[in-house]
Amino acid sequence: MIGKHSGSCLCGAVRFEVEGDFEKFFLCHCEHCRKDIGSAHAANLFSSVARLRWIAGEDETTLFTLPSTRHSKCFCSVCGSALPTLQMEGQMLVVPAGSLDSEVLLRPDVHLFGSSRANWDKELEKIPML
């Protein structure tokens, strides 16, 4: 079964579809991901077989690659929301899980770079949910 997913940015200027299945779901705690997402970790879905199609606003996307690294981020130039990007010379689609409007049925596979975890990112599941 081939999955079909839809997503968008916060302001709605950019909309996209992903056709195909995700192979991995990683939560990355590296310093680059924490900086670019502004939180404890990035939550990204990865696929070498899925295809990205921009529905609207592709011209509103900006790609930033941190100099001297492989760390890249695609985002909406209007609202700053994280968006999908093709990496590894177009061989790997990376989709920020929070950018999807459709339900994500996968559970994360693993936490990456746990040694870089923020000092306040411990036992968060014990904090009351309102």
C-alpha cells in the first residue's frame, strides 16, 4: 500500500503532497536540529521512495544549508514553518512530521544524538497535560 500525505505551512501559503511510504521516523536532539526547530528535538520522517509535489507556494520556500555541514532546512519564507526537503542529492525526502496535515501512523524509531539533549528535556511525560 502506498501512502498519500498532505501538508502545509502555518500561514497556508505553501501546500504539498507526498506520495509513498516513509521508511524511518527520527527524533533528533543534535544542536543543529534544536536550533532550527526551536525546541527539544526535530521530528522528521524519511523516505527514499516517496515523491514530493508542491501544490501551492513552492516559490515561497527557502532552503538554508548550514555552511560546512550537511544540515539543511527548507521553510516558508512568509511564516517560517519547516517544510520538506530533498537531501543526499535528491535521493532522500525529509519531511518534518509537524508539517503534515494528514495523520502520521508511524511511531518514532529512535532518538538521535541523545548526548546533545537539552538539559531541560528530561521526564517531560511527567509534566501535567492541560
